[in-house]
Amino acid sequence: MSDDPYSALGVAKDASDAEIKKAYRRIAKDCHPDLKPGDAEAEAKFKAAAAAYDLLKDPEKRGQYDRGEIDASGQERPQQQYYRDYAEAAGNPYRGRQADPDDMSDIFAEFMRGRGGYGQRTQEFHAPGHNRAYSLQISFLDAVFGASQKLTLPDGDRIEVKIPAGITDGQTIRLRGKGDPGFGEGPPGDALVTVSVAKHPVFDRQGDDIHITLPITIDEAVLGGKVPAPTIDGGVNVSVPAGTSSGKTLRLRGKGVKKRGSTERGDQLIELTITMPDQIDDELKQFMETWRDNHSYDPRKGMPS
């Protein structure tokens, strides 16, 4: 801890009460042990700032310190020798560590804070409450179009989560003020809801586009024509060109996911795949044998053997 309370708060000796209070709140917000658990450096900085603010917020104590009547711990100068003598005494169980009054008061304050009892110093501490993390699974179409879903909290309360259209798997929704209560006059924390999107049996999302694989028959591939296809908006008929091969992709403009921050939507991509009938009857077999004799071709021409 700094021996100079002004240095501990990072303010000048002629700083106003408002500047001192602002400096303390800034350090408390950044370094309080509840906000940075396990960070010894931050905890030490917070304790030094708390002790400094406890002294400087009191005009009488501040004046006494400025005149050299008391030290940074708020004790009259001669009393410091008592604490040093006590710390080095043979029967002192804390021998070997510095036992100044600031350390002891801070330990007591932390002890009381952990049990819900706040002393004068802790009442001056204001900081936001902790955030709470939750997980929520939603359907594929709820992610595409947006929805509203209830989330049950550990205490049994239920809060409404508004799911924006176009949300992606793993994205987090922040619900302001739905976390833990704040410290002092600090605002409550937030609820951070991480969304997982369930897979759809037909639709696959690729960015803002929707992809499907659409089976077609041999005759549809050869002759072409209109075939039904599902979209996220409902069924449509698409035109399959004559002579279509498996892997050909059709694009439906504006049938995809709404783009974030825009009224535009992505596209739907329809990948065609030729599907054989369950059984090859004699008529089809005979036709293909005759056709092959007269119209054979090599689709693998040019590939290495």
C-alpha cells in the first residue's frame, strides 16, 4: 500500500472532493476482489485506494494528514511505534509480517463483507453486479426468423428472451439488468444467454444462405421440367434444366436468412442429385442397353487413368 493516500488514488494534493471520490470509484470498479477474484495485484490496489479514500473523504482527517498530525493510516504519528513494537514482539502470532492498522481494518472489512455486513468503507463502494451466464437451445427456424422464448433461472423465475432474426449458433444475447444485484448504488449485472441452434433435417445454413440437397428422377434430369422444392418460406416449384447432372446448383434469390442490420436476405441454394429408382425393371434395363449401344459417351474423359 502506498504511504501517500493521494498517490494511491492517483490525484494531486489539491484535488477536490469530487475528484477524489471519482478516482476511488474508478479504482474500485476496476480492481475490487469480487470483480477480479484471485488477482492479488488488483486486490492490493483496491485496498490501498479504499484506505486512502477513507482518510481523504473526511475533511478533518484530510487536514490533519496535510498538516502532518496523522499518518496515511489515520493514526497519530507516535502511535506508529506501538504497532511496530507489537509486530516484533516475541509473543505476537503475526510476527514476521507487517501489522499496521490499515491491514487489520481491511481484513476485518473483507471479513464482514463476505458475511453481508458492510462497514462505512464498504457502503461507499459502488459497482455493477456480476453477470450471469445461461445456455438456451432454439430451433433452426426460430434462429432464422426470430422468436420469443422463456428462460427458467436457477431461482425458478422465468424471463423472456427475444431472439433476433438471423442469430447464429454460439452467439450470445445480453439481457440488461437480469444478472446479480449491484454493489451499493451500482446497477445490476446482465444475463448472458448463449444460444445453440438445433440442426434441421432438410435445411443447412451457410452464412446468410440456405442450402438443401434436392433429389430428382432420371427422367427429370434428362427431360427437365418443374419440380417441387421446400424453402424456409414454404414449398415452391423450381425449373430443372434438361440434361441436368448431379451436383448442379439452382439459386433462389432472397429466400435465405435476413442479413443483420439490413432488410435484405440471403439466397437458397438447391443442389440437385439424381436418384435411381428402388428397382430397375426390365423395360428400363432394355432401354438403357439399347441407348448405350447407339449413344455411348465418356463423362470421365480427360481424367488421369
